[in-house]
Amino acid sequence: MLLRLPLAALAALVALALVPALGQAAIPGAVPSVEYEGMQKLKFKMGPFTIQPGQNEIAFRGIDQKPQVPGYITRFEPNIERPDGTVPGVDVIHLHHAVWLARSYPMFASGEEKTIYQFPRGYGYRHDPKDIWGMTDMIHNLMPNEDKISITWEMDFVPLDSPGGRQIQEIEQTWMDVAGLKAYPVFDAKRSHGTKGTFTFPDQVKTAKERAKIGAAQSYVVPEDMTVVWTAGHLHPGGLYTDLKVTRDGQTRNLFRSTAEYWEPAGAVSWDVAMTATKPGYRALLRKGDKVTLHATYDTSKASWYESMGIMFMWWAKGEQPGAVDPFAGALETTGAITHGHLPENDNHGGKKAILPDARRLLSPTGPRSRGALVEISEFLYRRGDLSLDGQAQLPPTVRPGQSLTFKNRDAGEKIYHTITACKAPCNRDTGVAYPLANGPVDFDSGELGFGPKFATPTENRDSWKTPRNLKKGTYTYFCRVHPFMRGAFRVKSGKKKDKR
Ligand SMILES: [Cu+2]
């Protein structure tokens, strides 16, 4: 339960710079600020941090700078940037997630969808300079080289004693999470899950193993009358929408659907997306005892999605606010609007041209390379059958039907985690935000091979994995979900002479 950890347990405080917001490239199509008299536009930057080659780690950090006077945060705009101020491509470095914490609870959060929090006029998060701030984040380096990244956030801040401050009412937040609260609340949305190409978690969960992933924060019982004034969802690629629903006296109504609106030409498969948030006039009245539940729906028609999330942050004011609509009595507008436009960091979609050989056309290895059922992974290479290698090492190692090949991650000691994840052959095109996908003819996935405490790493806590024994004859291509430029192949074939390849 990371989010309940005392912040004193966080890593050493990191110096944080307050930089002027002037000259910053505006986010395209950003929802406009709600202006208040006396409002300050602040930009904070934490870092730069050195991001290790291939890093996919959860970090805990203290934040030692924040507004020094009491007031209200009315807008929050998260991002990452390089030391030169540019935003890296999402296919190179991405903000898997970042959660800003205060009073030992999530305050703001973002993933690569970079939703802008803009609270409606008259409402804000009350900041007390005595609050202790921290952060947990996961910056994912998809490349095998070191990088430097800062996490930035821009805030509209209205001091309590300013004319604007006196017009603002405090709102509080409830973290709804289909698989949380915990540091890494994830579930899988595979093609075999759900119906008609979509899967809703947890509604369509069938197995006990999947059921165990349902989080305590999937539901929330309203402790006193309140009015929800803002919410938006967080999903990973493949995500279609998150639904917040409310149940009262056995009846259920929709509270809000946050929809993933994709610019991605390949559809719901990448981070080239924005989530819808509630519109400025949204006021949903909840009564004491109402049960609010969260549901996350993924597209499972094109690919399987591993380590997926479904989160909605629900912001509310106490009591019945002016204009509040009781979802059981009136017509509540349950759809919203995106908070920004297409982001240029998502422009490299990938999959345009073949840059590696088609493994189905490669011969099987001969000589010493042909023996042994172990494939070691080191320095971002599958040492046998990696499509970027040459000669015998590139040829797909073979295994007889009913047997399996073992993969062992030798990079695990460097805290570099790899996966072996099925992708549809030839799986040899250029890497981008939408390529490759986990869309092999059958699903297999090793999970992230590596070690570390489950609450603080995405790993499986093992460094090896065996291919399924039930694969039919043929050539199987795979990639690493953590470093999608890594591609390999293996082959299931009988020992008979006619099986030439
Ligand atoms: Cu990898």
C-alpha cells in the first residue's frame, strides 16, 4: 500500500526549480485556463534525472518546493522534458505514470495521455504550505541508452488572500482504481477476454486469478452528501473508456464515461490519444450511502494488453452544490471533452517499413548453435534468434512439438527487464508508438523478467521463462514490450527431414 507509506520513507528530497512559465511551447488544443484575480501561473521542474538504459522502474521522490502561501490549485498540467526543454518522443521515453502525493494521498496523476486538470470556476484543491509533497513515478526508457529527463508541472495557483481566492471553494479527491490502491495496479486485457472484441474489467473477469486483481478502490461508498465537479480517466493503449457508475437502492446509473479519443491511424493501440474529462458545468449529486464503482473497457480485437490500468480521479465538493444534478432524478451529462489536442511526441507511429528479415524465410540454425534449449538475453539482445543479429545467431532456434525453449534474462542484474511477447509475423517493421503489438497467432507473454519487490517494480520476480509446450509447428515471432525494438523468433518443428526450415 504505497500510497499510505509515510512520506519520510521516500527517497532523499530532490531539488526542484521554479521556472517561469513564459516561453513554454503551449500544448496544442489545451483547454483554456479559468482566470481569477490574483492567480499565479507556476511551472515546476523536478530533475533532470538520469534515466538508465532501458529503465522501467518505479521511483519514489520527495518534493521540497511548492507554493509557499496557502491557496487553491485550480489547474494542473503535467509533462516531461529533456534538459533542452524539448519533449521526447513517446516511442523513445515515456511517462508510464506519475502520481503527485500530498497528505499521504494522491493529489494529481498523469500517464502519457497527459490530461490537463482544469477545475470548473469556483473550485480548487486547497494547498497548505505545511503539507508534505511526494511523488511516485515510472519513467520508461524504451531505448538502450542513457537519457536525462525532468518531470514538469504547470499550475494555476490562487492565493487564499487574493480577490480570486475568496471566490473558491475547496474540493477533495477520491482515487478510483479498478486494481488499486497499490503502487502498480494492473490487470491484463487479452484477446481471449471479454466479448465481441472488448473486455471490461472487472465486470467480465472469469478466473480467480484475474478476480484477485480487483482493487479495493474499484468501489467507494459515499460517506456524506457531495457533488462531483470534475473527473477524467486513465487507461493504457488499447483502452476505450472508463465508466464511473453509481448504485442507490438497487438501481445503477452512469455517472461519467471518460472516452479515449485516438488520433492514432491504427486505432486504439497507442498513446496517440486524449481522454475526455467532465465539461465545466458538470455537477453530479451523490447521497450518503451511494456506492460508486469504476469499470475499464479495452479493445481486445487487435492485440492483447498486458499490465493495463483503469483509474479515475473523482473530485468533489461537500454537500449539494448549485446546479447539481441527481443522476437518479435528472438528466446528467455523462460525456465530456478532451483537455488537449494531438501531441507531436506521438508522431512516430512505426510499422511503415521492414527493417529486419522475415523470420519465416530464415533457415534453421546448424552446428553448435542448433543445440540447447536456452536463449539468453543480454545487452538488449535475444542471443539466439534475435532478428537484428547476423549469421547463425540470427536464425530461429528450434524446438520439437511438445517441448519448450527457455529464455533467461542476463540483464536482470542491471535492473533491465525484458519480455518475450508474441507478435504477428513477420514483426520486422520499424518501431513506433503503434508497432509492434502483442498480436501473434497465439498469445504468449513472459511478463517482465527481473527481480524486485512487487510493490516497487513491475517484475515477475524471476529471470527465466519457458515457451508454451502446446505450440503448433511453425515460426513464432516475438518482441520485448519494454523495449519494442527488440525482436526475435523461434521455431517449432519436428525432427523429420521434410521439415526443411
Ligand atoms: Cu527488453
